[in-house]
Amino acid sequence: FLYFCASLSLIHNQNQETSEIQKSEAVPVVEKVSGKLETEKLSEAKPAARRKAQGKNAQNRKVTDYFPVRRSSRKSKTELKSEEKKKIDELIESGKEEGMKIDFIDGKGRGVIATRNFCRGEFVVEYHGDLIEFTDAKKREALYAQDSSTGCYMYYFQYLSKTYCVDATRETHRLGRLINHSKNGNCHTKLHDINGVPHLILIASQDIKVGEELLYDYGDRSKASIEAHPWLKH
């Protein structure tokens, strides 16, 4: 009987210890479960925070992040002027004279007619001849004056504080020397530099149509010249 009671007591004590052990071991399980719940809550919060951060980044982005930057293909004024000068250089050096022809003008004799349209500001032709200094030009002019059949095709101008002359008196195939005078001409003279050498060129003062005579103002207003060439008054 005593043995049986002791066994019951032992079993009872063991059951108590087992229950106590189970209780003591149940605490960490709860902690683990609660830790898992907290982890799940954090993991649920992260996507929301990520979306919020992405929203801020989207607001801070520029249009250029979504579309490529378009570079302007328009050329600057400097580039356009440089290209125009190069084009004129080539025309002068090659001696090409296109878009015009010699024609007989009533009351004037030979003249030059446009065979194509010229736009205002466009290069027309070079006044080509011998480029000489003032002293040599005056000597030639005196020599030409001795022969009344010799016309005067001398153009004086200032360049870098020095007087030069383009003498186009000698007969050649160049057309610039044959363009007639008019105070209201559709062309005007301009100096064009190539490697430090001045060239006298004619530029369209206005739009010129096919068939129009090319004209420019000789600029000679001296009394002697007007008496010798009355057409200089017009």
C-alpha cells in the first residue's frame, strides 16, 4: 500500500513537473509567435514605405529622364557667315561667273543682264582686274587719257588706311568690268578679304529677277568726270 501511494505521489509529482516544464517552455513559443507577427507587420510596412519613396523619386524626376534631349540643328550666325565667306572665296579663286550674260543696252552699249534670280545680299560677281597701289594707278590713268578710245575701268578704294585701285581696263572675258552705272543700282560694291588680299565684289542690294540689267553706283561725283561722262549724273 505504501509502495502504491509512493508511486502515486511520484506520478503526481512527475505530472506537476511535466506541466511546469510545459508551461516554462510555452513562453518562448509565444515569444517566437509574437516575433513572427511583428516581422510580418514590418514586412507589410516595407512595400508601403517603398511605394512612398518611389513616389517621391518620381516627383523629383525631370522630363529629360523620360524623353531624350533634342539638340538644335540650327547653325549660329558665326557658322553661317563662315560658310558664306568660304563659298565666295571659292567663286573668286575659281573665276566662275554664273547667272549673267553680256547684252547690248540701248544708249549705253554693252551691259550685263541677269540670267537667274539673285536674292538680296547675295554675291553676284567680282570686279576683277589688276590690284595696284595709288601711285601706280595714277601713272596708268595718265597713260590711258592719251588715247580717247581707251575707256577707264579703274576703281579706287581704301583698305587698311591705304589707297588701292583695281584696274580692269584691259579687255578680258570677266563680266564685272562691264556692269553699268546707276545711282539707284540693284548692286553695290564690297571689299572681300582672302588671306589679307582685298577683292572688290558686287553684292545684290535687292532681289534681282531674270532679265534685269545689273547696275551699281560708280560713286564718281567729280566735275571733270561728269563733264566727260554725263551719264554719271543718273
